[in-house]
Amino acid sequence: MDYRSCWDYQRQLFDELLRTKHTPSDRAGTLLLVEHPAVYTLGKSGRAENLLVSEEYLRSIGADFYRIDRGGDITFHGPGQIVGYPILDLERIGLSLRDYVAALEGAVMETAARYGIPTRRIAGASGVWIEGVPVRKICAIGVRASRYVTMHGFALNVATDLKYFSHINPCGFADRGATSIEKELGRKVSATEVRELLIEALSRKLNVEIYKK
């Protein structure tokens, strides 16, 4: 799903959830799991210098570029990556914004652990990381919230072509790299299997029932 269409759909779901926030319902929101064509996004607090090439160069390699109103710095989305956008009423599921971010991180960490990949959090840097030199990010997390309704979520690298990250300082860090599940394992992995494991972990960590459509 292309980034612009997905963004417009998120806005639609977000506005609908705000309108119905105080009406009786057992529905906490929607979880979108998508794969984007190559695209770079720069958050409202991001620095343009973390894009290491020109926008013209990005277009020449078939990648889009958007400045958006989420928090965080620059990141990449593309094929081989599971991008999750939970549009949720955090009050309805009883989570603070901090607990919500921790739940997303925890679900990704639990999923990686199913493949024997040890991960960790790093203070002051949201996301899920793997030790090494340099330390490597396997999942980026960014959040935008309004009146405890949140949108934006996470991007888990499953089989992502990591060369795309060489064009940026991922999430604003010049001294940290990016990795993927396949890179860490040295073998192919079923994206469908990873997605199913991730949905199960998200359901547990967010304490919600996730119904598939």
C-alpha cells in the first residue's frame, strides 16, 4: 500500500475514532499491517541533514519522501518490512502513552525472541535494538497522539533491503545501524509467519482481541 493512501486512510480512521470516543462500544480501534513501496519520512522534530542524499536522488532510485507530523526523525519504509499502524483509544484499553510504546516494543521483542534473536531497549531511543558494533535497530517506533487516541506505530525489518538505510542517519543516529530478521538469521523467513506471531504478541501486550479482516 503506498504511503500517501495509507496516511489518508489512517486519518479517516483516527477522526472516526475521535468522533465515537465517548460512545458505548467494546471496539478500541483498528490495527493496520501493511508493506509500503520504498519511502522515507521525516518527522516534525527531525533534522533535514539526517537525509544524506538529495530528494532528487531518492526519486532516481524509485523512493518517495514525505515530511510528516509524527514525532521522531527520519526513517525508511519499504518492501520486506511489516509496518504497523494501531489507531487506538488508549483510555479505553487502559494504557498511558508510555505504556503503549513499551507494549509495542515488547511485542516486537517477543516476536524476535521466537526466532532466537536477542533484543533490547535503549534509554532515550524508542524502538527495538540488537547489540553489536555498531548497535543495530531492527524495529523503529513513532507515535502521534491526540486526546489519548494514537496513530502511527512501528516498522519491523523482516527481509528489508538494508542498503536503503545507507542514505539516512536512521532515526537521527549517525553511529547506529539497521538490521533485519533475515540478516540476523542468515536465512529466509516467512513474512506471513512473522506477521501472525506479531499479531499474537500485540494482542497479549495491548490486552486486546485482534480480529482479522
